[in-house]
Amino acid sequence: MPEPLRLLQVGAGGMGRAWLRTIKQNPDVVLTGLVDLDVPLARTAADEHGYADVPVAASVGELTERTGAEAVIDVTVPLAHPVVSVDALLRGLPVLCEKPLAESVRECLAMVAAAEVSGKLLMVSQSRRYFRTEAAFERQLAELGPVGSLSCEFFKAPRFGGFREQMAEPLLVDMAIHQFDLARKLIGAEPVSVYCDSYNPAWSWFDGHAAADAVFSFDGGARFAFTGSWCAPGMETSWNGRWRVISANGTAIWDGDSAPVAEFASGEALPATLGAEPEEIAGSLTEFVHALRTSTTPQTEVHANVVSVAMVEAAVRSSETGAPVRIADVLTAAHAEALDTVPPGPVLDVLRSWPSVQKVVGLYKVS
Ligand SMILES: NC(=O)c1ccc[n+]([C@@H]2O[C@H](COP(=O)([O-])OP(=O)(O)OC[C@H]3O[C@@H](n4cnc5c(N)ncnc54)[C@H](O)[C@@H]3O)[C@@H](O)[C@H]2O)c1
């Protein structure tokens, strides 16, 4: 058995606490330091989770050598991800970063380039890819054949306080990234374009748009329709949302919590087979450690994840302009913005060396 991977966690807020519990339960990793701008908060969080002997600090730089850290978990707010994750990468540490990778595709591309400069793994924790019932849903889809239509209804009414209530597009940027990313996995193809209308219900407690309707077309012709709201009290869906898939051979439905149900066009039921895989952030942590130990590429390695952020940005732009937006165009514009804003140095050199940003992030078929 290899020694446990020595982790530094950055971010001791609400989700940071969930990560502290998850790290504690995984024998393949050990927490060696906890970082937060709010150092007393980090101390309290560490003490409350059985890490009284673990040092805390305000920056990764203060703890890297002192703790012999081998990797970083970035659980800071989305705004800070580009700074925190790139700093860790350039110190030679692989990073598992919470979703969304960044608030803009421009920043994501700079993070991809930084990962290339460092030669270290940057993986995004898209925790909603790791549910046993979701994996069972995927197995049903494989039996039903190519997806024609995919829909997701997401209706919740959370009172978070904090950064989400000040964001311009909290639902699309902080939440729908999960469903958009999962749609790519379920359809097994890449998105081409989107039409989206986001808005704020009259009774909303968010400053920005807390509701949205979006329709994506995918390479190969499938459509993905998302309708959601964070101001939808009563009859709420699960946090994954309620999903329906239609293919030529039948239909499958997953409520986001329990085992999915499916039937062939003949009416014959298609049973769900549940596995025993680790779920949610425990799943992404397991995949991160496995990728580092085996030098394999995880499913949400940074290059591939940029397409999910581009779906969000395309949806926001479509809502602003009232017109459909192509994912490839969002990537082209973001690459140009990155070339204009990243300061001279190795990261800019890598961005300049890319002949096609679409190819770099794996959007090969829809150039
Ligand atoms: N996977 C999921 O289902 C899920 C659920 C909730 C949150 N999240 C994600 O987790 C991340 C954190 O969310 P949260 O709810 O814990 O936010 P939070 O505001 O509760 O905590 C964030 C913490 O990061 C710290 N921080 C900010 N900038 C920093 C910096 N530059 N260096 C060090 N520390 C810094 C803040 O002081 C704060 O303590 C977000 O990206 C969010 O989208 C994911």
C-alpha cells in the first residue's frame, strides 16, 4: 500500500467542512494543512473536525514545504479559484478544484495553460457525476441506445446568504454547471449551441437571476432542455433535478435521488442495477487519487471541463442577447480575451501556441 497522499485544503467555509469530513474518511489521503484567508475560521474548522494538530495559514505558500504537501484541494469561492489553483500548480502541486472551475471561460483557459506549464494535474470536482443511481441511469441509457431528447427540471428554494445572493447569474453559474456537465456525460457528445432565457422571479431573495430555461443542441442532433429555479418553494425536486431521456427504443426517468426507472417502447421494464461506487465528493476524491497514482486522465481533467463552463457562459450570453449562442464561438472569444489579458510569461506563451482552442478542450467535431 502506498503512503496516504498528503493534502493541503484551501477553503474552510460551508463546503470546506464537507471536504474535511470526506478527507477524514478516505485512508488514501491525509490532511496536512488547512488554508483560509480567515485564519481563525480555519483553526475552528480544523479543531471541530479532529485536526487540532494540523497547521492553518492564510496561503498555500506558508504551508507547502512545512507540511510536505503533495496535492491541493481548492474549496474557495469561484472568484478565487484561478488565483489559488494556479498558485498551487506553479508550486508543483496537482490540484482538485471545486466547481465551477472559474467564473469565466477566459479564466478557465488561463488555468488550462497554467496546468500545461506546470505539467501537473488540474481536475475539477463535478461531484454530481458520482451517484450510484446516476450510474444506473447511464447503464439504462446504454441499453436504450442514442439519446434523442434529455430534459432536467430543477426546482429548489435554498436560503444560502453569502456570495450566491450577490452573483448576477447564481443559478446558471453556481448550480446549472452541474446539470449542464452531467448532460454531456449522459448524451455522450459535445454541445453545439444554446438558447437561454434567465430571469429573477418577483419574490426572489437573490440579487441576480435565480431562474432560467435553456435548450442546448448537441453534436449528433440530441437536445437538452433545462428548466430551473432557486426560488421555487414547494414540491421541490432533488438537488440533482428530475431527468427524462427519450431514445428510439424507449424512455428512462431519474428523480435524482432514487433508482431510475426505464421501459422499452414495447412496455417491457428495464431494471436498474446499482453499484457500490463512492458518491459525490468522495467519488471525485477517489478518482483524483487514482489518476495521480496511475497517471491516467480523470473524466473532469481541466481541458475537458472547460466545455461545461462554456455551456454556462453561452447560456448567460444567449439570455443577454436574446439569440442562440454557439459554444465554439464562446471559446474563440474567450481565447482572444485571454491573449489580451494574460501578462507576458509562460502561461501566455502556451495560450499563443494553441492552433485551435476548440481542439485543445476536446470540441473536435464542432469546429
Ligand atoms: N459540489 C457541490 O455540490 C458544492 C456544494 C456547495 C459548494 N460548492 C463549491 O465549493 C466552493 C466553496 O463554496 P462554499 O459554499 O464553501 O463557500 P464559502 O463562502 O462558505 O467558503 C469559501 C471559503 O473560501 C475562503 N477564501 C476565499 N478566497 C480565498 C483565498 N484566496 N484563499 C484562501 N481562502 C479563500 C473564504 O474565506 C471562505 O472561508 C464553491 O466553488 C462552490 O461552488 C460545491
